[in-house]
Amino acid sequence: MSTPVIPDRANVAARTARETVQATGRGRDRTPGSLVFLGALWFSLFFGVMVLMLLIVSTALDGAGRFDGALLTNYFSRVRPEETGFRAGILGSMWLMLGTATLAVPIGIASALYLEEFADRHRWYNRLIELNLQNLAAVPSVVYGLLAVATMALLGFQVTGIVLGGAIALALLILPVIIITTREALRAVPSEIRFGSLALGATVWQTTWRQTLPAAVPGIATGTILGLSRAIGEAAPLLLLGVAVGVRFDPNGFLSAFTALPMQIYNMTSQPQAEFQTAAAAAIIVLLVMILGMNTLAIVIRNKFQKTW
Amino acid sequence: MAALMDSTGSTSGSGPSGAQRTLDLGGRSRPGETLIKTVLFTCAFVSIITTIGIVITLIVPTVEFFSEVRPLDFLVGTEWKPNDSVDPLYGVLPLVSATFLITIIALLVAVPLGLGAAMYLSEYASPRVRRRLKPTLELLAGVPSVVYGFFALSVVTPLVLQDLLSLDVGFTNALSAGLVLGVMIIPTVASLSEDAMSAVPLALRQGSFAMGANRMQTTLRVVFPAALSGIAAAIVLGLSRAVGETMIVTLAAGSLPNLSANPSEGMQAMTAYIAVTAGGENPVGSTTYNTLFVVGALLFAITLVINMISIALVRRYRQEY
């Protein structure tokens, strides 16, 4: 009953023909015009990277005199600019990230779950939500600052420069980013997993909570961290909220007055004293290290935990 | 199991319509599921509330403002002196022209470099190289704008523009702000253009290669035109980012309203006006305080129109393939 193994001649011939005839255009890539073009493409690709290197190296050189412990442990000092530090700004930025994540992550994930798992895409209100999200993603950050000022007034706060105000502004700013990346992560989970769960009698929510969401967690975590790393460098909305600069105490809660690292950098950049410029440069390196750390964490999570189906 | 027993029981005679009964999967109402769905919908609705909130926040002071200043004076006035105690002038043109001059410079940098990077990544790079290079390029978009502002002030203006190119530029100038802003939006243009070019079907490229074209000709004459609407959407999105960017223009272009087309001069962009004025002490409800929201409303309207164009372009290109 065993069928003899005959090489499928027609198939082999067809494949050989395809391999020899298929053109890639590479054979003619060596003309002078092509080489110039390729050089231009290389240049455009590496121009940005070169600027980034120049930025990091020049800023590190500017701030070279200030990479000491006092930079991290001292408070802002107007009288002794050479010893000014960013303790309040670093702690303030951390409180701000905590507040932003607390507000934005649950709402963002819930919105994405609704849009991906529950919403009927043909209903006008669901389409409106989608269109609206695409728009919100490109609204300037100063406009979110104006919105946060109005929201704080509505909530009855006299002083808007507190952690809660900044967290509202930044949470609204990164909400579209979190929703969009969470949806992509949910979409990457194969439908077969959902169908299997539904076929065994689970409800839509049981399927989402026990199957889809756990499978999408690495993607969601990556997106959230990237969103937060964008928020931590934002200064414009905080500027509108009137966040203080010369804060000389540690923030101790969501209703505490505070300052943030980018706010202090902005303020010191505008000061005439050279010591403040040096301190600003050193603080920029601290901020970049924080952002790079968050980005690295996001990439590690993605590479380590993300499944490919 | 209980349902199964029940159905066999009913076929034996007692049920009136037992034989016709079919399995109904969706009929049972589940209050818990409905509640969860409602909660999730409420969260999704937050984005709509945000938009409504933005519109109300901007419109109320704007209406108040226009009860004191004629809209025509605002839109075509050439002098912006809101803090002049004797004769305040509210002509927004200097702010708008500064925003657009800086944006044009930024696009002159970002469009060729972004497209070049996208063409390389999409048409020349191997998948392995692309996986490495794309995140590196996107790091550029992750650098905070206040850092770019510092870079423009401390390196680009004094070292590159004044020393290296010996241009006669001021301490703050539109050129430096525009150049740095352009670098910042390279990833926006590159990333979306690359998506558009990668979406062009392989058959089009193979057809071109088969006719004897090399990769440059294929990229420029086949892939680029085929991806054009997606590329246009990428450029428009970059434009919207540039118009709304705040810290670079505040630090590098200065805070002096100046109606000029000369990029070597300092000038105040719309976002820079909002940022600087919000930092000052202006009583709530005063005309100067309201100007923040009026300029904000104009900015929001401009970016909204630009975004809508971008979304429409993306829709069009998705339909093609």
C-alpha cells in the first residue's frame, strides 16, 4: 500500500523556474545614480541618530561638573546655585507617574476591552468613540493643560499646582496612547482562544477576563510603560497648572504641592546663572536615564513575555 | 446535564412543544455581563467627555473674550500686545505666522529625512536590520521636548548656527527652533510612511523588477506613488505635532511677538504664548487670562482640521489594498 516516493517533477521545475526568473532589482543597483540614492537614504536614517548622540554627549559634557550626590539629594537653592539639587523634582515626578498610572491605566484598559471585545463596530456611537480617540491622540499637550486647569476649578481646588492636577492632565494626555496599544495587544491574541472558551460555555466577560486579557498582559504593560515614559518628560501641561519650581520639601500625597523634573529643567534653562545651566544639563541626563530605563523595561517585557501564535 | 434530561423528558410526551425546542445560546439575560459591559462603555466614554470638556473649556472664555474684542481685529490684527495697560491690541497674526514659519522649517527637515529613512527601512533593510533600526529611530520621539529646547539653546544656536555656519542669528530664533523640532518629528513621518510603503503589495515591486528596473527606480516610481496617500497622512500628522509642540518653541524661538518671515529673528509661537502667559499671575476672568483660552481654541481648531485630513487620507489608503 505504500506509495513510492517520486519527486514531484512538475513542482520542482516550477520552483526552479521561479527562483531563477524572479527579479530583485539588485543586479542593477550598482549604477552611480543608485549608489548616490542609497547614500542619501543612509544619511537620512543616521542623521537622527547622530543628532541624538550629539545631544547626549554635549549635554553630558555641559553637566559634567554636577554629577554628584547633591544633585539627587539637595533641594533647589537660589542663593547657592552650585549646590542646587533635584530631590523635590525627582520625587515629584515619581508621585506624578504614580497618580497618572492610577488614573489612566484602569480607564485605558477598560476602554480598550470595550472597543475590542464588546463593542458592535457598526453602531454610530462606537464609531464616534474610535474617531474621537484618533483625534485626541494628536491634541497638543498645552490644550490638555488648559483642560486640567478647568477640571481642577470644577472640582473646587483653589491651588491647581498639586500632584492630582498634574496627574489629571497627564492621564488624559496618555489615555489615547494606552488605549491604542492595549487594543493592538488584544488584537494579537488569536480568535481561536476566544472561540474555544466561548464554546465551553464561558460568557464574553469570563472569556475576556480569564483568557484574552492574561494573554495580552505583556503587550499592555509595554504600551503603558511607553505612555508613562512620554508623560514623565512633559512640561507644558504642568506649566499651565502653575506647578511651583522652588519647592523645598518632599511631596507626601496626591493633594501635596510639588514640582517635577522637566519643570525644574525648564526653569533653570531660563536662568542667567551658568551654575543653573550646568545643573539643568545634569538633570537632563537624570531624566534621560529615567526615560531610557522605562523604555528598556518595556522592550525587555516585550521580548521576554510576548508570545507569538 | 439538567437541560439534557429535561429535553429527553419532554419528548416522551408531557411538554406541548418539546419536539420543536432548539438550543438557544443568546437568550438568557445575564445582569452581571450587562453591568460589566456598561462599566466598560462608561470608561470608553471618558474619551468623548474629554473632547466635550476641551470644547467647553475653550469656548466659554472665548465667547467672553469676543464680547470685548471684535473677531476681525483678532484674526487679522498685526499687533499682539495683550499686556499693554493703555491700549491693548489683540491681533493674533504674529503668533500664527511664527507657528507656521517654525512648522515649515521643521517640515523641510523632517519630510526628506523621514521619507529617506522610511524608504530604506521598507525597501532595502532586511527584517532583522529593520527590527533593530526602527526602535532606535523612535527613541528620537521619546526625548522630552524640554530637553530638545535646551539642546537648541545650548548647542544648535551658539555652536552650529553662529560658529559653524556663521549665520547672523539672535539668541532666540525661529531657525534653531524649527530645525530641532524637525528632528523631533522625523520618527512620526518615518514610522507612518514606512507602514504605508510596506503595505504596498509585493506584486507591484516584482512587476517593476521584471521590467528591468532597479531598486531605486522601483522605490521612487512604483512604491512611492502607490503609498502616496499614506505618506501624505504621515506628513500631515507630523505637521500637527509640530504646530502643537510647546517647549522647544518656548525656549528656542523666544517670547516676543514678532510678525516677520525672517527665521533668524526671535518670535513667539501660539503655544509659547500660552505657556509663558500661564506662568504669570493673571486674575481669572481678565481679558489677558481669556486670551490663553482664545489662542488655545485657535490652536485646537487648527490641529483638529489637520488631524481630520490625516484620518481621511489614512482611510483612503487602507481601502486601496
